[in-house]
Amino acid sequence: MKKEIGLLALLIFLCLVVIGVDLGMQLHSGTKPAQLELPRFITRTNLTNMANIIGLFGVFSLGMGLVIITGGIDLSVGSMFALTGVLLSMALVDWHWPWPVAALMVVAIPMALGWGHGLLITRVHIQPFIVTLCGLLIYRGLARFIAGDNTKGFGNAKGCETLASLASGRLWGVPMPFILLLIVGTIMWFVLHRSVYGRYLLAVGRNEEAARFSGINTRMVIASSYVVAGLLTGLAGILFAFYTNSVSPSNHGSFYELYGIAAAVLGGCSLRGGEGSIIGIVIGTALLQVLQNLVNLLDIPSSLNFAVMGTVVLFGVVADQLMRGRTAGKV
């Protein structure tokens, strides 16, 4: 819990920094203190947009966190978004499927692919990095082939309004993706921190061999983490497809897996496995978006976004390494 409190304090501090930078820029431009405008960061529009983005990225980041806790990784998430987005558009617009059936398909496909990843990792003993890297290439290629390299949209297909409301709707002024993140996060908190399955996940991540000798079905636990991640990826895929309102198979979801990894690492998930928390992942997702706000506020070129994210991940890994070294030294 101490780590989550520290992350929350860091998030609050970073928010204050963004506000201070905005006020400083106004003063530097010659604005008198009495004429200072409300910082852009805390305007209703910006906070709403940021909550919406946090919800979109937070849902699949929770799944990524579970995989990382087991000591694995999933690099195929962005390509899954492209594949499921294309299939969702075609199911609703071209095939005229009822929207519940189309949504069920979009969720089931990543779950099945996640199960395939788990089998290759646990049964064939291929490294998660290689398995999911191949998935990244295969699913992106399939998406482009199925769509004929054409952008797919939703138009006025029946049922689109219902699904679109999940991606862009509001409930009491709060974006629906953020509400979904709170619901999913609450469920996942109980799964990871208050269930036997959650203890198994952490145990497998800490020491897979010791967990197996303790009677834990480590193969099932690892494979199931990829299935759960696939479930959340499918849900997030629906949200992203309607948030963008069109799906370009060549770049839809590109590098989104890096956002998930960065959020999990920032949230305290160790890339070595065996450590992480749901609250931390949610805070990590929020930290990324506040950093994005700061980058925009400072007029840093958008081309450096990935450089900023890479730096954040690097610092997170270095911090984890240093903390583990201190812990080992005390022991």
C-alpha cells in the first residue's frame, strides 16, 4: 500500500507542476496576476478528455499488468486492436450482424488468441516476447489483408449508437470509458488481491518452479492470464474502434501495447514478475496522461512522445532494479 500512496503523491505533485507551468507561462507572456486565466489543465473540457483517455488505455493496461505479474509480456495488443476493429466494422456494416453478436465476437477472438499464446508459452516453452512479437506481425497482416488495406468505418449501421455510447457517452458528466475502468478495476482488484487465483498469479511470477512444487497448476495460471488480458483487450478494442470512428488496419492501435507496458511499470509491476497492484496500474495510466498534458503544454513536438514514454519506462525499470537491490542487501 505504501507504493500506491507514493504513486498517488507523485501524481498529485505532477498535476501541480503542470498547473504551475501553465501559470508561469501566462506570467512570462506579460499577463498580470489579477488577469490570470484558469489553467488549461483543470478546465472541465481538459479533465473530461483526460478521464476519457485514461479509461480507454486503463482497461487493457490492467490485462497487461496481469501478464507482467506472471513474468510475461504481450506485444500483440495494438495489432489485436486493428484486427478486431476491422472485423467489428465488417460485422456491423457489411454482414449486418446484431451488435451483441458482433461485440461478443470481438471479445472472444482476443481471448482465443490469448489462450493460444498461453499454450505456446507453457506447452512449447517459447519465450513470451517471441510469441507475442509474432502475434504483433501476424494480426496486423491479417487485419490489412481482410480489409484490403482500406480504412473501415461504421456509418449508420444498426447498433452502432449503442456501442458508440460506451466510447464517447457520458453518465452524470463522467465519460463512460472512465466508468468502465472503475468497474473493471474494482473487479480486477478483488481478483488479484482477494482471491486464491490472484495469490497464484503472484506466486507464479515470483518463482514459477517453487509454485509448481507447491501444487499450483502454473501452466493454467500463466495461460489464463493471457486469456484475461485478451478479454480486456477485446473490450478496449470496441471502445477504441468507436472512439476513432474508423479503423485503418495499417496503423490503428500502433504501439498501444507500449502504453500498457509503461502504465503497468509506472504502477509498480515488476518486469521480473511477482509484483504489482491494480490501483498502481490505474495510477500509472493517469500518470502517463498527465505527462502527455505536460508535453503538450510545453509545446514539445509530438514526435517526441515515444521518447518521453521510453524514458518513463526506463526510469521505472531502473527504480525497480534499485529497490530490489536494496531489499536483497537488507536480507
